[in-house]
Amino acid sequence: MNHNTPLSPRPLRHLSDVQLRVLTTAQLRSQGVSPADTNAQCRPGGTWQQLLPGVYLLRPGPATSEERLHAVLLYAARSPATEPAVPAQPGAGEPHAPQRYTDAMITGLAALALHRFSSAPPLLSLDRIDVLVPRLRRLRSTGCVRIVRTPGMPEPQQITGIPVAPVPRALADAVADLADAGVVRRLLTEAVRGGHCEPAAVVKELTQARLLSRPHVVDAVDSLLAEGRAIAEDRLYRMVHEHGLPDPVWNVDLRLPGGPHLGGLDAYWPDHAVALELDTRAPRQDEDAMWSEYARKREHLERLGITVVHITPKKLRDSMEQQATVVRTALMASADRDPAAYVVVLPR
């Protein structure tokens, strides 16, 4: 028997080259390699090495970042996913799909590196790789693996065959372990500036992780929200000009003559009595109170005959043309409405 590679009476054609080099005890046993043979190959001077409990690299030398990621997932995934699936038969035209990892995904800084964050450290420089698993899984952190538990698993994104937590969740898991305010601010800013996600999604995850009690995280979130609003406003200007909408007055306050303040608006078309507001609310603990105030302003304006169009930054980013159509429709419909109440328009 040649111990340099496992005996393969059933070729593992459904696995990638990396997955053929990183295998579990169960996978090796299914290929006819006994635990005694595995231990012999992992002795000093042997050609294999144990990366994690029950997970082996079938070559000498340091593991690559990709090999470490697969080893972490093999360690953390539920056992059915670590067993070899039924392989392609000899002579079959196409190999099977890559191995799937059940109930485990990369998160934290390693996930951000996979999402190509320039402010995240390179994968090989990370001493630990965070892996997200369901809360009731019986696993412990060991070696380069840090287990992160959650009551509800998000839908992973597949990056080069690796299940990776979405950016907002990966950010929350990374921030939970970071005390450097500058690093936290750079990561959150890149998430928004790089178009990975909207600020509201990040703040929601940080709130659920109970991280907004940390002063350096709160400061970073304030910068994040300011960055997100600036980007959304720039997209709003582009939408008006690129889609041929009439120019509004920008960033104004409305008041009743001699009466109360009605609220601030991002754009207002006085001749059409159409108001536009960017919904940049961030979900925090006082979300219900914020929404109530938001709704009251809208109802008050609409009672005065002013049509209010709300646009979220995400919709503005993902479907700008559709949002322009919504605004255009509201402007065209103004001719069929009763005249709105007279209001005073002031710069904000």
C-alpha cells in the first residue's frame, strides 16, 4: 500500500484538488485507510499531518489558506457533509459538484478577506479562523478554529466553493473580537463605500450582537451612517439628472405659514407638491419610536395634499431606474390632484 495518497477504490471525483488533500478520518476510512495507517503517516518524518482533530492534510509543509479553510469547515460541519458523497463512476462525463458543508460557514475577519476587503488582514496572517455554527452544535474551539454560535444561521454566500457569511454578519462577528477603534471604523466604512451592503443591515447585526454598548463601536457606527447617507444622496442626485427628472429644491425644511415645522426633506418639487425622503433609519433599540415619528410626518404632509415618496438607499442602489419611474409617476399625477396647502420652503 502506498501511504502517500489514500487508497481509492471509489474515486473521489466529486472533490476538488484541495479537498483531496484535506480529508477527515471518516473519508480516509471509506477509502481503505485505517486509523493506524493514518497515525503512521503523521509521525515525525511522515508525509501527512493532522491539522485539526479528525482532519488531515495529505502532504508535508505549511497548509495554504485554502487548505486551512477547508480543514476548518470539515471540522465544524455536520458529519453527513464530511462523508464522501457517491462519486462519479469511471467513464462518467462530468465530475460531481463540489462537496457541501452542512451547518457551518466562514465568518469574521476570514470571511471579510474572502469578500475582498482591503482593510481585512490576509488569510494566511490570521491565527484563528471564525466559523459560524448553530447554537446547539457540540463543538469547541481548537487550534486555528474559533467557534461562533448563532440561534439562526444566515444564508451563506459561496466564494470559490467556500460557504461564507454575508458581509453584515461577518462584520458583527469580526467587530465582537476587535478593540481597535480605527480598525473597526475602516471595516465598517469599506462595507458601505465598497458597495457590499447598506448601513442599516450592518447596524441591525451589531444591535443583535449587543455591540452598540461599546463606545468605539458606536463612534464607528456614527461614521458609517454619515458615510451611507452621503453615498445615498449622491445616488439621488444622479437619479434625478441621469433619468431626466425636473430639478427639485434640495435639502429643505417645510413649515406652515406662521405655523409649526413640518419636517426636513431631501428633495421637494414645489410646483407638483411632491416630497422625497431617503429612508436611512438604522435599526436600533428605539426603532419603534423612530418609525412612529417617521410615519407621523408622512401622514401630516399627505393630509396637506403633499405626496411623499420614500426611497431606501438599497433600492436606490439596486433599482435606480425603477425608483426614478416612481418619482416621475408621482410628479405626473400631481395634475389630477386638488391643490396642496401653501407651505413655506426653507433651506435645511
